[in-house]
Amino acid sequence: MDSLDSTIAFVRVVSEGATPGERETLRACLSRSLPEIPPRYFYDDVGSALFERITGLEVYYQTRTEILILERYAKEILASSDPTQVVELGSGAGRKIRLLLEAWGSAAAGGTCGMLDINELFLRQSLERLGADHPTIQFRGIVGDFVEDVDRIGAPGRRLVVFFGGTIGNLYPHERRAFLRKLAAGMDHTDTMLVGVDLVKHPARLEAAYDDPDGVTAAFNRNMLTVLNRRFDADFDPSGFEHRALYDAENAWIEMRLVAGRACRVNVRSIGMYLDFAQGEELRTEISCKFTRASLASSAAEVGLVIDGWFTDPEALFALALLRKQAS
Ligand SMILES: C[S@@+](CC[C@H](N)C(=O)[O-])C[C@H]1O[C@@H](n2cnc3c(N)ncnc32)[C@H](O)[C@@H]1O
């Protein structure tokens, strides 16, 4: 445990280099009939900065809409949740939690705020900024993986766990179930969870949000190959791959892919694996599930949670769902 100042504790629970478990997971993902890369590898410092640029794009309605919903409903959400501790998973630049902390107002004094993210630089920077503006709140930063390390967020009891940005949609349905089950198991009846979800809408609007005309999302997608080169001693040529975004209506998810522009062989040395791509062959780098109130309610019900509040924008583009344990 390290300390940024008297009100900010900081801990890293993921390794800086690739672990044997990570290598095994990557090997399994790359061995699928449509090879995949786990989306956590988007977020090195360059990727996190590119994601921040994406959040400001005209086509990317998600961030501004979720902020609008928070501005409108943060007080109502807090009144219903009545937390003494707030924990954000995948906190990124920390802009949204700021709105929640501001709405928490004087009730926040003596409260705690935990933030967990895979990117250390963004986590440190956001903790420093928030800590300076909210000296009566105790902050705790965890550099960790929100799937593997979610049990490190501390004890339950009037705890509000927030998961903004539609990031829950990056988990496959079976991963989402396991993740929510783990979270629900760590909750008591005074705890709540606030989840930001992107809503099902016209495929053209969704595909445009993941394929901006300035190519920022394409750069974000390709950067993942640079991350793999560094972390797994691979030799991808990112310029040899094209960005592609497509909506899969049956699964209600967007997929981001990278398409080989020419035949190539890639050596991923640290896992002892060669990948042969024919021109046009693809890699899947992300899914982003889209929800309706009913589909989220059914996901929540599988793990004994119910939707206790549903906050959306006038166009119903995005929603914040407040979940709590089903009364027994
Ligand atoms: C889609 S961004 C959302 C950022 C921010 N919450 C927002 O709403 O703008 C996903 C965030 O989750 C983090 N992240 C991605 N995968 C992660 C993982 N497996 N464990 C922890 N953090 C992760 C990224 O670093 C990034 O900050």
C-alpha cells in the first residue's frame, strides 16, 4: 500500500508484466476460430488517452448522455442508495464519479471513495484531482482487474458500487453473469449498484458510434496490437490491419474487429505462438452489449438482484440502473 497523501491510499494488485495466467488466457483467445484479444489490452496510457478523445466525438453519444443523466438524477440516486462508501470500477478519467461526489455534498463528509482501474496513470491522476477537491472524503485507488479483483473492494454496508460507461457490455453474457454473481455475493441489503448501459437502438447509429470519420476509434483499436507487441513480445504491424465495427442484432452487441489488409505471419513470442492471417482475416477485439430494461432486469435476476431505479435520457439512448438485492 502506497499513499498519495493523507486522504488517498493506493495499491497495485495486478502485475506490471504478463503473468502465466494472462499468457494462458491470451493463447486460448487467439486460438478461437475467430481469434480474439481481451479488451483490457486497449487501456495502456496511449489507449486510455485515445478513449478520452473518443468520449468527446460527436458520433459517440454515450459519454455525454450518461453525464446528462447523472447531472439530472445524481441526487435522486444518492437519496435512494444512501451510501457511506462509493466504489467505482473501471474509473478511467474519473469525470462521472466527480458528478456523483459533488451531488453527495455534505453527506459525503467522512465517507470513502474507492476507484479500481487497470490503468495506473489515469487512476493516480484522477485520485489526485478528486482528492484535492474533496478533502473530507477518504480515497482508495486499486490498480486491478474488475473481474478478478472485485473481491478486493472492501466490506459491504451502505456501499454503492458504480460501473459507468457501458463497460459491463464488454463482458460476454456468461462473463457478465459470473461478474454480477460475485458482486451480488459481496453485497448486503444496504448495498446498491449503479450500472451504466447503452440501450438497443438503430444499428446505423450504433455502428457510427464505433467508427468515427476522424479514425480515432480505429487508432484506439489498432493500438491494442502495439500493447500486445510490448506485453507479449509479439511482432504485429498495426498498420497492416483495418478497423471494422459491426452490429450483431441476434446477440444485441457491437463488435470491433481488426481485419488483415494483407497476408501476414505474426509471432507472439512470449506464448510461443505463430498466427497466420490471410488477407481479409479478422481478429475480434471487443464486444459491447446493448440492453433494454427487460434484458438487464433478467441479467440481474439471475444473480438475485432487482432494478430499483431506472434513469434515462429523453431519447432513451443510455440508462443508469440502480440495482439492489432482491428482498428475501
Ligand atoms: C469504456 S472505459 C470507461 C471509462 C469511464 N468509466 C467512463 O465511463 O468514461 C473502460 C474503463 O475500464 C478500464 N478497464 C478496462 N478493462 C478493465 C479491467 N479488466 N479491469 C479494470 N479496469 C478495466 C479501462 O482502463 C477504462 O478506464
